Amino acid sequence: MLHCFIRKLAQLSSASTVLMMEKQSQMSRVAFSRQPARILLVDFSLPFSAEMCYDLHQALEHTLAVACNMTGPARIPFFGLFALGVHSENLFPLQHVRGNFSRLQNALHELKTFAISQHTNLPQALQDAVLQFKRQSQTLRQTTSFSCQLEVIIITCKQGGMVSRQLDQMLSQMDLESIRKILVVSLASVCDSPVSSNTSSSENLTGILDVTTIEPGELSFQSFFTGWFHDCGTDREQLHLLFPNGVMSSDKLVLKCDLQERFIDPSLLPFNTQFQMTCGIPNKPASSNQSAVSQQQATPVIKLRVMQMVKLQGICDSLMFGQPMVVRPTACWKLDWEELDSNQQNFHALCHHLHHREMCLVTRLEPSESTVYPSTSAVPKPRGHFIILPSPSMSLLIKPIAVNELMLPGDYQIPAEKPISDSLQLVAQYLDQLEVLDAYNPLINHCNLTSSLVGLMNKTSTRQPRKTKQQATVPVQPAFGGRGRGRRRGSTRPHQFQPASQLLNQPLQKKFCGLPMETDNCDFDL
């Protein structure tokens, strides 16, 4: 009887565990798990030109270099490259992007020197690309959990509609189970009647063939290719926006949203410290077992070159990132009094002009003195850009700002139609219940940081192994190694030794203990 009860109890616990795991899986998602394998077909038939090929090469090199160096899940897991001329040539067989940048560079060099021809056999090249994907996927499934679908991108100077009609007949006879999409990218300036962007062929019978149009040029190609870094997964929503309950306690408004990156996070790339503004060494968290002296490191003086002046209204908040820092005139005691006073007055004048003109300064990080004359084997470091924002006080605000190489494409068009009246009325009811503040005060909002840190330290302290009796009875060694200084004669309590740094600094502390400490005035009152 007891065995049956234990068995039923185990079954109930296992069933509850399964239900809990299913609930957690329903409320979670795996980022970048639906990224497709991409094969690029470049049509070299006229009027494709050498200038277009050069711009295409530059944009591809940038995109693939970033993909090879980004940490985290692979944004472009597999890539293949075909050049279509009189004879189609597979410059880069479909394979992993990471770890193959030298092969990718060789393939891009061959792409730049590929000959332009009169005619190409586009349907045959598409069929070869699909067959290569099927062979490669069968091999990868034997060794890895390969589950990618194929996306074929065709870059051509021909009209998108003509290419679509050319491929439709062949696609109707192909096995399209593993193909996610076939995208025909038509270069707009050489098309007689270009189609609008992100449009599909009206005669497409398979539903996977799309046609889009872009302007030829390095920036257009780069904007198109860097779109591959976006998360393609749509299995689950990424954000729930919870509003307070309505008039009736059962009424709830939850908006389910997706997230999209505005630009590439520099922390995912090498040289990420070039895009940060910190007071000390970035990305060096202090550990509890290190002394304060060992954590002190010399940091070079940051030098920013003022490049441009931009109107305050012309700075988009989505382009700024990272931790903001307050800039004030220096109080370095090593400078002469005259230089300190002159520097403070000039800084005050800068704050005055920027505030009254409503302007910002765009600055660029200058290389440190150690890298002004680098060796031939040294890798050049990127130079991050920072925006300096004005204020009415004797201080400025500085934040990192995005640049060309970090930007990602996005659709931010204003919708032509207004929301329906029912949705407008519903959302307005929930918004009217919220408290309205004239200004945001950070002192009235708490994030429970202290309790989390205390709980974390208490949890780690309980995991530390307890001392054995032999370790506990080891006598305490004197700080200066003198005989008989460890404890007084006849005393049972060990002497409390002070570190040498405290003993040496005692006269200085007593000398300056009466000086008041400088504190910053907070603009917010509790």
C-alpha cells in the first residue's frame, strides 16, 4: 500500500514538473534560432557595371566581417555565393560564416574581378543553389541539429517582373519544402519600370518568390545586407506591455510586441571599449578576493576631437546608447591657477553658447599616445563617436552615438490611416488612469537593487566551505613578523593588526579629518 502511494506521488510530481516546463516554454523563446541559410546569386549580365560590383563587394565585406566577429548566437549561420556569367561559378560553397573569413575574402576578391557578360542562365543557377543546400543540409543533420531553411537572394539589373516570370515555371516543378524565400533584388536606376520596394510578383504561384527594388550604391547594399542581422523568428512575441487594471478588476490590457535592434550593440564586437565613456577601466568587474591596490589601474586621458555641431532637435534618441557621463571643468591640482581659471571660464562660455544656440557637439575618439605610431603588425582600432549635449548649468552631458558601420535597417514609416475608434477609446481609458508627472524623478522609483545584492552575497557566503578544526587552530601570524608582537603575555585574545597602508596613512587622516567633504547638490527632493 505504501509503495502504491509513493508511486502515485512520484507520478503526480513528474506530471506537475512537465506542466511547469511546458508553461515555461510557452512563455520563453530562443533568440536567433530561425535564421535561414542564405545563398547570394549575383547576375553579371549587362547593364551590371564594375562600379556596382565594387559597391557590392564593400558592403558584403563589411557585413560578413561583422558576422564573423559578433559574439552570441550566429546572425548569419550559413552563407553561399554564386557569380552568374556565361557559366555560373560557385565562389563560396554554402558553409559556416564564423571561422571562414579568409575564404570569404578570397571569394569576394574573385567576385570583384568576375567578368561581365551579355547573358546568364539564372534558372539553372537557382537550381544548383537549391541542390547544394539539400546536399549540405543532409550532411549537417548527421552531425549537428541543423534546422535552417534556405533563402536565395538574386541581385540583378533586370526588371523584377521579368525575372519573376522567368523563374515561376521552374519553381512549379521543384521541391520547395526546404526553401523559405526567393528574393529578387532589382537595381532601380537601370530598370525601365522598377517595381516598388517589398512587392511580390502578381503571377507568382508558389508564394515564396518576392521582388524588391533598391538603388545601386554602397549604402543601399549595406542597408540591405545588414538586415540579415535582425531576428527572423516569429514563434513567440518578445514583449508584454502590462497596463494597470481598468475600472472593472477583471479588465486588463496587455499589448504583445516584438523588439528590433536599432543598431549593432558594440559590446558584441571586439574593441567595444572604443565605444564607451567611463571613468576607469571598462569591463573590469571587481572581485571580492582582490585587494583595492591590485584593482587600481592607470587609465589614459581620453581625447575627443570636435567634428560637427548639430541642432538639438536633430538628434534622435534612438541613436544614443551606453552610460551617460557628466562633463565638468577639471579640478586637477597639478595645473597652474591661471590655467585652471582660464579653462573654467572657457568651459562656462561653451556651456553658455551651446545652451542658447540649442546645439550639440559631435566628437570622435582620438587614438591614445601609445597608438599614434603603431607597429606594422598592430590592428587599427575603431574610433567611437560621442555626442555632447548642453545644459543651463556648468556641466555637459556626453553619450556614445551610433555611426555608419553600426546601423541596422528598419521600417519607420508613418501609417497613412488612423487607428479604429474602438481601439482609440479603449487605450484612452487605460491612459487616463495613470498618474501624470511634470518631470521624471528617479528618486521616487526603486528597483530593489540593494535587496538583490544582499541576497546574492548571502547566497554565495553560504556556499563557501567551512574551516576544519586544523585550519581554525592555526595561529595568526604577526603583521611585521616580530617575536612576541603577535599577542600580549598572558592575554588570550589575539591582537587586532592593521594593514600597513592604514598605519602609514594615520597621520594624514588625522591631519585632514577636519576638512569638509564636497558633495553634489541633487536637483530632486525626497
